[in-house]
Amino acid sequence: MTGPSAPVERLHQSIAREIGTAILAGEHLPGTYFDGEIERSLALGVSRTAYREAIRILVAKGLLASKPKTGTHVTDRRRWNVLDPDILAWTFSGDADEAFIRELFELRAIIEPEAAALAAARHSADELAGMAAALDEMAAYGLAEPGGQAADQRFHRLIIEASGNRPLGSLAESVGSAVAWTTRFKARHQRLPRDSMGEHRAVYDAIAQSDATGARTAMLILIDHAFADMGLR
């Protein structure tokens, strides 16, 4: 089975990805100034409009700052929105920094177990049905395939949304992207990824039974085993 097709990337998005990936890889260090809009667009062989739109994307993600009199420069790393889905994709386009992977798992261990506990108490029938459907797709595609990885991402996102906590819900897409990219990174480095369906089903079963303690524990186990699979301990 094949997974869903990726959306077509527009020119300004491609330029943003190229520049963003280079920044994240350390090719343009914080404080580095870019040439003027005309010079840079000519060097890239693109229109000024496409280049300008790409810069706007990178400014919105915190990678660049642009002011009329001082020009465009790479910002301090503390300003980067590292959980932005595009930035995560650019980070994992190569071999991601091991320290960053550890930090992502630390973040997941802080957020997802409590989200699962809240979801056990607050989920709706539709949210539970969505989780069940995601599990079925994960089993059908397999987590080594794009379709299974997309279903895995949706499963984790639905749990956060089912927590009923709106500020936490705003992190759903970012956490889902972190799950997806660490799973893809793991699949890239493991010829035969370990089957984690049992751990995912344990989380689902606890939520379905409104067992907050069980859901929290099951999610902690799932995350701990997923981190162990990365071989970074």
C-alpha cells in the first residue's frame, strides 16, 4: 500500500526550504547578513517576488529578521520556532543532531502522557473512533511506510486534541510532526523497525476504558521504547 501524496511545492516555498535547511545545517550562522534582495534573487535565478515571499516565510518561523535599514540576517537560535512542522522537516532532511532528537523525546515525555490521561477522562466518541481508525491504518500500512507514519502522526495528534485543553491542543500539530519525523528517522536507520502496535493499542485501550492512570503509564512506556529504538542511550 502507498501513503498519501505530498502537496506540490511552490517556488517561494522551495526557496524558503533551501535557505532554511542551510541555516539549520549551520551554513549561515546567527548574525550572518544576506545580500540585498536584487543580488540574492539573481544569484538564485528567481524573481524578486518569489525571493521576497520566501524571506517572509523564514521571518515568520523566526529563522530570519528583516528590517528596511539594517537588512536581513539570521537570528539567534533561541528565536527559532523549532517545533514548526516545516522546520522539523528541514531538520530531518539530513542526519538530525542527536541532542535535538533527545530534546524532542523529553518534550514528548512531558506533554503526551498527561494529554493521554486527560483524553481518557474527556474524549468524545468521534475522537475515540478517529484513534481506532488511525490504529487500523497503522497496522495496514506498517510504520515503515508513509501511510503508516501519517496514521501514527494522526493518532498522537488526536490524543492531544481529545485532552480538551485548548492551549495544549495548539501543540497538537507540532507534537504530531515531531512523532512523524522521529519515526521516519528511525525507519531510515533500521532495516526492520520494531513493531510498536501493541504499545499504541495499550494507550488506546486505556483511553477507551477512561483509565487516566493506565493511559499515562502506557504513553510513557510507548515513548520510552520509541526513544530506545533510536539507539541514542
